Amino acid sequence: MERNHHYTGLTNAQVLESRKTHGENILTPPAKAPWWKEFLEKFTDPIIIILLIALTLSVGVSCYEFFSGHAGVSTFLEPLGIFTAVLLATVVGFLFEQSANKKFEALNKVNDDTLVKVIRNGNVCQIAKKDVVVGDIVILETGEEVPADGELLEAVSLQINESTLTGEPICKKTAIEANFDKDATYPSNHAMRGATVADGHGIMRALKVGDATEYGKVYKGAQIDSSVETPLNQQLNKLAGLITKASYAIAGLIVLGRLTGYFLGAESFDWIQLGSYFLKTVMIAVTVIVVAVPEGLPMSVTLSLALSMKRMLSTNNLVRKMHACETMGAATVICTDKTGTLTQNQMKVYETKFYGIDGITDIIKEGIAVNSTAYLDYSDPDKIRALGNPTEGALLLWLHENGVDYLPLREDAEAVEQLTFSTERKYMATIANSPLLGKKVIYVKGAPEIVLGLCQNVPAASEEIQAQLLQYQNQAMRTLGFAYQIVEDGKSYIKEGKVVADNLTFLGVVAISDPVRLEVPDAVKACLAAGIAVKIVTGDTPGTAKEIGRQIGLWDENEPELHHLTGTQLAEMDDEALLDIISGLKIMSRARPADKQRLVQLLQQKGEVVAVTGDGTNDAPALNAAQIGLSMGDGTSVAKEASDITILDNSFSSISLAVMWGRSLYQNIQRFILFQMTINVSACIIVLIGAFLGTESPLTVTQMLWVNLIMDTFAALALASLPPSAKVMKDKPRKTDDFIISRPMWKSILGVGTFFVLLLFGLLQYFKHADITSLQNFRVADFFKSYFNFGHGNGLSPYELSLFFTIFVILQLWNMFNAKAFLTGKSAFAGMGSSAGFLAITAVILFGQYLIVAVGGEMFNVTPLKAADWGIIIGITSLTLWLPEAMRLAKRYKHR
């Protein structure tokens, strides 16, 4: 490029000294925890901790039983089952997240070997970007990325794309102080690392390199672990606390009650007898803890998240962190970037207003094609990109959309003389030999008011043109004016860097904008209807931000001024003052990365669950600080690295879709907890009653491990496979302090659990006082007669215990259908056409129970059942589905 001054740059010795003092131009990669440490973190889950305690107690009791000769090797099945539950829950979650992280490893790599032109030892040379040091004189040209933060020494028509840092696609840069933009996010005479030169050229002196650059600070901020606990973790912590207290309290009651009964009923005191009785009591207490703790819950929640993670990928939502599937459903605020998120991040012609001209004439086609420095990239026919100045690129794209290929027009029209665009002139001019007109023509384009002032022929009233320009400006659009003149040989039309044509004709005006994505207004409307506040956070100007807000239905002219803040205003206010107004804030313009991050953290202080969307490096700290970060598929690698979900198709509508997925997933998890806690409550009370009545527990630990670990895991898959419901978008976001077990769930758990307990207790009493070899001999009168008979009876035969275990399991199987219908207000069979997985898993559970009873033998303390008894059990227990189904039908009929 042409240089106005002679620069010698640094000497080799100065380069070494600068590198020693200021460091290399390399971004420090994030410190990555070793895999084993990430795996061990899975064991900090509160329910996993409960399982580990139960495992320790179970191992102790099993060791005593084995080494004292009271039991064989089969006694270790209980701790083995608990250990399997822990291992599966932790390994599955770890492997899924490791797989997702591998997909993102490439995103965090920064190309430090790109060649950069610098002046050293008085010569222009090329060096790797990582070798740039503070003090280097760097040459910037169109299309190149700025390698470091620096101060401009020269700038010719220099326009830089800072969208990765500020959200602004075009920032005009200059080295002339009189032309500085005082409202610019970064000084007008500074070029920042990570930005790209859109047009023009310049020379800068590097001031900061590596981590010290603004890009480096954002990169570092994106790596800081915000350690924000997710809503689901908070809820599961509360549930774990409840289960822990309840199970330990019940176990303590068993120990206290049985010891009290022993001392009150003992005729003589015997230490050996007391020790044996106490050990048996402890074993019963441990059994209660194992029964009370839902061993399958961690695995089931993990599987639910993993399944949603996989299914969301099919809808262009690449989930990196598993919790994000559900957390999105709890979002109360979405802070969204403008450029590339709400808008297309591609300048396009909004409207053309050519006066006195019908259609696209040769003058207009040739003028746009010739009087331009931009190009079009046709390498991807489905996504043609503009190269160079985005505004000029928009004009070429407009020609393409109208069936005009700019390149032959430009190549056929020989450019004789050209005046490039500059911020001082605010226009560009080209004199070309026009094959279409057979003459030389001067084409001029630039700021409409400047071009209009150069014209002698204006085919429209000045008031009409000014009104049109005002309308475009109020819509935050960029405008260009166009003019032309047939030129004569021998006359000068460009002198001293200015157009001096004497007969220019004004052609008209073109309005250019970065248009809002088509799906955004409806998506924003859906989020607002779902009770989620949407806030625009952008580095763009207040006028542009408000106009975009208006177009997406977020802003109107009657909005209070406090609903909009600039980054400067935000920085001047203390946290206390901001907390008072932040809930009503709708737009923040001229925002820097630190402003976005502070906004997110203040919203979290207000108890909000914050989701942040963005595609630029400037969004990364806020993406990382939020409970849920959503990056765009074509966003920067730093933004993707900081996010939890990447929206592959860049569609804002995927955000409302992610909310629907999250809320539906949370309801599915609630349905599973309803299902499993009903099992655990009924089983726990049965064991507790047996302990105080002095009878053996009718449910062994291995049987409960089958129910809690295997059956419940399948049930979780069945409930997680239910498709998301659009109905959830009509609800308001749940409160973060809400307990995951809601009041209706409590009623169902306690109501159904109590019914199961009464029924199962009656069966125990009946089996104890009758010799049942087949349910065909069941007598209802004897069932009620034996209910309150607390005598010892005949005990329970292996066949009766197998009947009891199978009835218990099939009752829960039917109750899974009730859990499916929970919160829907519909029949349990509604939507079965799209829930084939649910029916398949139901069949698998039923077949699994049959196999265990048929071949489980001593391990599960069962004996095979007769075919007739299987039919009776399935038929009679199905009443637990049909009766609630009738109630649901009556309720729907009542509300018609």
C-alpha cells in the first residue's frame, strides 16, 4: 500500500526487548481440569452422596453377614447393586459431556500463524501474528484481521468490522482528531485485535498484544467459571435433603422403637442376644435407607437430560452442557445481542427510490457495478457472501437478486479514474468507458445530502427527497445517494481529490439495513407470552437499537426513558441504583463486554434465571456468567466456547423452542419423581410396618434395587421419551425457590402411596393367615377378615412372597401411565401414536419382571408364578389405571 510517511519500525533488538517486557501476542489457553477430576466432580451430586453413605452401611452389614457365616456370597448383591447404580449415574453423565466437549475443542483454537505485514528495520516484511510485539508498525489492508490493539498512524477510507467486539459491523476509523466520533465504543484512532478491515487501508502502532488486548480480556473473561448453580441442581439438592432427613429419621425410629420394645418385653438381659437383636435392627434400618433412597433417580435424570440432548440436536440445538436442556425452561430473562442474533449480520437493500426512472436501467446497473470496490463470493450457491465493504456488497447482492451479474458489467467498463470513498469526502466517484452508453460516464455515490449538493439536475422536489431521507433515518437505516454525468474528453471532472463535474444528475436514494431475521418477531412474542422478559444488549447506537426493538415488538415510542440505557450510563450508576430499574430495562446500547456481564450478574441478584444469546467475542463473558448461554452456529469460536447451547441454524425461534424443550423436560422429570417417590413411600412404609410387627420385610433389598435401579431407569426413559408440549409455553416461568415436588404431586404421592400401602398390607395379612398357592383361591371375605389379625399366622411362603413382589411391581407399572397423564389434563393414552417408545418400554419392564420371577430364584427370593396368576395380577392391578382414568374423563367432561 502507499505510505505517506517513512516508518523504520523496530530493530531486532527492540523486538526482543519488547517481547520480554510485554509478552507474546498469544492468548493464554484455558486451564483444563484432568479427566479424572471432572469424573470425581460427578460424585458431588447430593443424591449420589446419599447412595455412597447407603453403600458404606450396606458393605459393612454384608461383610458381617458373610464372615460370621450367616449368609453366603449372595449377601454382597445389595452393595453391588448400589455400587452399580452410583457408577452408571456418574459414568453416563461424564461420557455424554466428554463427547460434547470434544466437538468444541476445535472451537477454542486461535490461529496464531496467520501472516501479518509489519515494518521492521526500515523494511516491510511478513511475520506470524503471534510474533507481533508492542511497538510494531503494522500495515492493515482490506480483508485482513487486526492482529493486536493499536493506534492508527494513517487511515485511508478505513472502515473496520468490530461486530465480534461491539456488535457494530462497520466503524469508521481515522487518524485525524477533528474527525473522531466521541460516541464510539472504542476510540476512532484505535484498531482492536479480532476486528477485520472491511474497506480502505491504514498503518498502526501496536500498543497491546496477547492477553492485554481487549479481545484477550474478553477471551479470559469467557473462561472464568461463574459457578452459578442451575435451577434443577437447586431443586434436586432440596429433594436430596428431604430424602436424607426422612430416611435417617425413619431408620432412627426403627432402631429406637425396636430397642424400646426389646427392653420392655425382655424377661432377662443377655448381651449376646441384645447384640444379635441390635445388629438385625441395624440391618432393617439400612434396608429402610436403601428402600427410601431412589437409587435410580440420578441415573434417570441423567438419561432424561441425555435423551433430550440428543433429540434437541435434531432440531439444530447443539447442547454442550447437559443441564442446559432443562435450565432453559426455567429462564425468566433473555439478554440478546442484536447483530447476527436478532438481525442477519448482512447488509441488504431495504428499498430503492430512483426518481423519474422505471425499473433497473443500464445507468443504475453499471453505476453500481463499476463504482464499487466490493465483490461477491459465489462459492456457496445457497449463501452468496459479500466481500469488502458491507454497504457496497449489499448493492451487488441487490443486483444479483434482480438477475443482474455485476462482474461482466465491471470488467467490460474500463475504469479511467477513481476517487475512493473517505470519511472526509463521504462519497466515491468513478469515471469509466461505458460500453452500454458508448461514452465516458462519471458515477458518484455517497451520503445523499453530499451527493445532492454536487448535482445540478434533480428530478424531484427537495422536500420530497428530504422527507424520504428522514423516514429512512428514523428507521435507523443507512442511505446512499446516486448521481451520474456523461463526460467529454479533454475536460477534468476530478481535481484535488474532489468531484468538479458541472452537470451531475441525481438518480435517487437507496436505503440499506441489516434486516431483522424473519422469525424473530414471532419468537420474541412467544417468549413474552411465556412470561420471559427479553432485553436487547448491543454495542450499536441507541437509535439503531431502539428501531430494532420496535421491529421485533419490544419497543414503542411511549416507552419510559429508563427502559433504555447506554453502556456509559450503566458504568456511571452503582449496583444499588441499577437494581431498582433493571427489571424494566429493555434495551442497552453502546454496551461493552464488561457491561453485558455486569447486567447478567445484577439480574441474577434479583433472582432471575438469565439466558444470554450472542455470536460475537464481545458476548462471551456474559454467555459464561449466565445460567444458560446460547451462541449462534456462525458465531466466533470464543462465543461458542463460553456457551451451553449452540444454535446451529442461527434461528432465534430455536430459543423459544429450547424453552419449550426445557419446560417439557422439567415436567417429565417431575412425572418420574412422582412415579418413583410413590414407589419409595409405599415400600418404605411396608418395611417400617414389618419392622414394628416383628416380621421379615416382604421386599428384599435386591428386589428393591431391581425396582429402583432397572425398572425406574426404564420408566425414566419412557417418561423422557414423551414429546415436548407447546402447552407449556402458556405458563409463566417457575420460581427458583419452588420445590420440585409440587402440592399436586404431594397429594398424588401420599394419596396413591397410602392406597398402595393399605392394599399391600392387607395382602400381607391375608397371605400370612392363608395358604395361597394360586390367586384363583383368593377370597375377598377372608381378605378383610384377616386385615386386623396381628397374630403370627402361618408366615409367608416363597410363592406368596413372589405374588406380593409381582403385585407390587405391576401396581407401579400401571401407575407409570398415571404419571404420564400428570399435568396434562388428558387421558393417559392421549398421544400414544407419537409415544411408541413409552409402550415399548412398558413391555420391556413387564417382560423383565416375568424373567426375574421365572429364573431369579434365590438371588431375588422368588419362585415362578402360574400363568393364571399372571393374568389375574395384570387384570386386577390395572384398576389403579382405570379408576384415575375415569376421574380424568369426568373432570374433562365437567370443564366442557
